[in-house]
Amino acid sequence: MDSLHWILPKFTVPTWMDVLIAIIICIVGWLIQRFIIKKIINRLVIFLRNRQQNFQANVLAQFSKAIGYAFMTAVIVLSLSYLIEVPLFMHKSTKNFVLSIMVFFAFKGVYDVLNFYTKQPLQLTSEEDQNVLLPFFLRIGKVLIMIFAMFTIASFWNFNLNGFLTGIGLTGVAIAFGIRDTLAHVFGGMSVALDNPFQIGDWIATEDQKIEGTIEDINLRSTLIQTGDKGLVYVPNSYLVNRPIYNLSRREKRKCEQFLYVAATNEEDILRSALTAIHKEIYLHANTEKDMIHVYVDEFHYDSYRVLIRFFVATNDTAVMLGVRQEIFFAIRQIVEELSITLASPDEDEEPRKKK
């Protein structure tokens, strides 16, 4: 009692009737929260979802707990105010404490919303292409909300934030210098999120062909890639963003290119007929692109011609592409045999050059 008189000089010792009324106030408040406020919130959530306003419905559903806690806190403070006959909401010794609790529950509602979407990020947007790093940005948002709540509550108690922020700043600089490589990977992950060059399940390859495989998971620091031999490789995001990346899953067609070396002793008319027949064979195949077929002599050597055979297959499936390529090559061999085309080895031109 002496302690309470020191904090609240106008404190009045309650009677048993005051205690009973305070308890009744708490019970009535709990009943209102449990059977009225909660029911109203649930009905509003259902109403919003029926109107396809899922974001508003999810926000309200996640705020429901914070609203309930804040209401019960207000009821308890009200009952205590009646019990000791001191307005705790307005008293200079307690109003900051009550306000801090209310602000805490307000920020907790925001935190619960971010936590909900962290676990279910696909509900945050209806777009087909999802931001794979969205959960990590939501986690960062949760940390920022907690920090902002801490600073807001500290300001109610006249806490000196300048010195605290200065110390945090100096510590942050020291830590950032020590983990600069990790920060490079983190900012690389943010670049991946902003550019969105690939999704989970995409088949990618770097320009130098050192990394090639299917994206299994994308984290803020690294990307998990499963290679063709079923190995798992953790690749730092800074490595990926600093190199050209081919997203092979987004190809609509595959290029097939082959060089055929024929002897210069072949008659020109027969060679032209062979090239025309090869072009026709590629054109008539059901799975080849018709608008880009190249069958031409592109190099002349000492005693041979180099024939470029280039076409595209309308698929992204490697097995299908190889099957079409195999069929075309068998047909080319048959054309060469039927027209008695003499082939040459690509190494034969090197001998005269060495002699010179």
C-alpha cells in the first residue's frame, strides 16, 4: 500500500464491494470481447472474402487478436481505475505505461499480418510470376516493425535516442565492414528479386557453363541449384548477378547446328542439288521451324568446302530436340550416299598449311 501511495498519492483503499465490481467489469468486458467484438470481426472477414477482397480480409483476421488484447487491456485498466478511484488512463504516472501497451498491440497487429504473409506469400498477389524473395522482404519488414515499435515506446518515456542511435550506427559500420562479403550476397539476392531473372523450377546456365541446373530454392544470400547429376550446389547470389545467366526454361525453340565437309572435287551442280535436298528435308520435318533454315557453303578450304547446316526445333525438351536432330542427320547421310557426294575430313586442310 505504501508503494502505491508513493506512485499514486490519491490512491484509495478499495472495499470488498469495489473489488467485486472491478471483477464484474472484467467479466463483462471479456464477454463483450468474446461474443460481440470477435463475432463482428469474423463476420466482417467473411463479408470481405465473399466480395473477393482477400487482402483486407486477411489483414482484419490477423489484427483480430491484437484488437482483442487491446480491448481487454483497456477493460482491466478501467476496472483498476474504478477500484482505486484513480484515472489510470490520464494519470501522469501511469498514462505512458497504458499508452505503451496500446501501441505495442497496434504494432503486434502489423507484425501478425507480415508473419501471415511470410508463411503464405502467394496470397499477397494474384500475379502468375511470384517474387521468390518476397518472404525475405516480409521478414525484414517484421524486424523493422519491431525496431520502430521499440523506438516509439521509448519516446513516451523520454528515452535519449540520439546516443543510442549513435552507438547503433558505429556498431553497424563495424559489423558491416566485417561481413561485407555476406552483405554483397544479400544485395545480390535483392537484385535477383528486383530483376526476377528466374523462378524456382527454371533451368538456368551461366555463360561460362560452370553452373547449369534447375533452381531448387532461392534464399536471400544464396541460390540452391540441382545439377544434371542430381548434385546440389549453393551458389552465392553475388556470383549469379555478376554473370550473364541463360534461363533455358523460357526458350521456345532449340538451335541445331552442324558443319559438313565435302571434297572440292564434287561437281557444283551435284553439290547444289544436295544442299537443296537437305534444305527440303529439314523444311518438311514436322518439328522444325520453317522460317529459319540455313544450308549453305560458308567456307572454302584447300581441297574442301565447309557446309553450314543450321535449323531450329520447336521445343524446349532436350530429348525431343536430339531426336529431331538425329532424324535429320540420318536423312542427310542418305542424301549424301544417293548423290555420291565425297566427304572430306576437317583436318585435311591443315596438312598443306603445315608444309608451307
